[in-house]
Amino acid sequence: MKETQVLLDHGSGGRATHELVARVFAPVLSNPFLDAMNDSAVMEIFGHRLAFTTDAYVVDPVIFPGGDIGSLAVHGTVNDLAMSGAHPMVLTAGFILEEGLDLSLLETIVASMAEAARKAGVVVVAGDTKVVPKGKGDKIFITTAGVGIVPPGISGGGQNARPGDAVLINGTIGDHGTAILCSREGLSMEGDIQSDSAPLHTLTAVILQACSHVHVLRDPTRGGVATTLNEIARQSHVGIRLFEEALPIRADVAGACEILGLDPLYMANEGKVLVVLPREEAEKALDAMRRHPLGRNAALIGEVLADNPGRVTLRTRIGGHRIVDMLRGEPLPRIC
């Protein structure tokens, strides 16, 4: 049955989002760059390969453990460029503000955005501001666009995974989504669960320098690791198998998810990159990642198969297998 209205599920980044894009946007806006459905579009202009991306941020709460909507907007945009192997250069930012927003809160968020941009080595070169009446928004929404330069010889995308490849990740899974949930609901959990929000471009540069055949880089944000790997499996027409015992998950994150009936594999991440590359280069990549501050907990978590194209499975600790499908509903709206 086709929906006649936009639902929260359509913003989950999972199956409902894909169905909305396929139904409304892709047929009308179709072109070779958009049709690739990667984190950014790469095109050659005046002799340079440039990556372009755009994003929007509606996270609630706007300040959360480990970050805020301002720094998140910078990190998320930088990371989408980094997934194309690009060196991020410039960003733009649009602010949609609700009437009555405390100016001190706005100043805090903009200062955080400026500091995040400075640390990431990017410049916000243009922007826009709109104000909507009280009750017609929720404090602040931010839209961004970004441009980066792709070095020669770098070519990747979700369509390039190959049977025999290894699947790596640079650290623990589900930190951002769990931190947002605990903050939003006022949950007090053992441990100190923080968002992993961080710019990944220096890490991806290290990986690409160490390994000559990186097939896919993808940041598992909305929908988490499970949904992102399903996207890669479908784009590349391959199967992907995860190893449960290898998944790096913090004990406090696992505990919070267990209490709330959630799966860390579907929780959002904002400082993680999935790397798909030939198995023979996996150890070299892991060594390079672990030498970087954002890759100390890097792990090999799965493999790419010729069997079951378009499907992701999990090999459990006891040797069984279960299907890891794409996220269907919206367990936690406004996560980024």
C-alpha cells in the first residue's frame, strides 16, 4: 500500500527513505551523478576532480553529550566528502531559526561550528538565515553544502564491493545514536556514553595512502552499520556477512540498547567509516587506522560474498546465521 503522506519513517535513512527517493526524487531528477546514490557526487571541472555534497541537520536535543548541532553539521558534511576520498575545502551553511530562540544558544552553536570548521581545516564561505514563527519550527535547523578536491587515482563508491573483500570499521558501533537517545529521554546509564561525532577526512586519507585498492568508503549514519551495508550490498550486487564476535560495541552502549530493545547495528554513528577492500590489504589498512586517533579500535567485522546478492547476514557467536535487513521503521527520529 502506497503512503499518501510523508511519515517520520521516511527520514530514517532506511527502507522507507529509499522508497521515498525512488518514488519521488530519483525518477524526476535522474542524472549519472545522482543515480550513483553515493555520499557525494564527483565530477571534473576545469581540470580538477571535485566532490560535492549537501545535508541537513535537525537533531534533538541540539546540544548532546559529545557535541551539538553546529559541530555535527560540519563533521557530517566533511565526512560525506571524505567518503569520496576528497580533501574537504569549503562549506556553506543555512540556518532556519524559530522565533523566540535564545540568542545565547545560537551564539554557542555558531561558535561550536566555527571551532569544528577550524579544526577540520575547512572554511564556511557562504550562508543564509531564515526565521519561522514560533511553533512552526523547533529551535534551529541547519542545512549545509560542501566541496572537496579528489586526488588523482582515487575512485570508490558503494557499487565497487567485490566478492573476497574484507569489511572494516574504525571503532565502536552505535555511540552517537545511544548518546542522543539517553540525553533526549533523560536516561542515566552506567558509563559515559558520548557521541562519536568527528571529522574523518584525515583518517580516510591515511587509509587511501596505505592501501591502493580501497573499493568502498561509507559512513554509517542514519540506519547504522546494518542499513549502510545493505545499501552497499544492493549497489554492488553482492552478499555481505558480518561476524558477531568481531563487532566492536561498548559495554554501556550494548547495555542501554538491550534495556531499550534496540540493536546497536541500527544505531547512528557520526565518526565511523566502513572500509571495503581486498582481504589481502586488510591488515595493512587496520595497521594504518590504528595509528590514527580515530581508528584505535579498528576491526575487521565482515566479508563480501558472491552468494545472496543484496543481502547482509550475521554469523552469530554460536555459529548460526541470521538476516540483517535494512532498517524499516524509525526507532529514533531526528538523530542527525
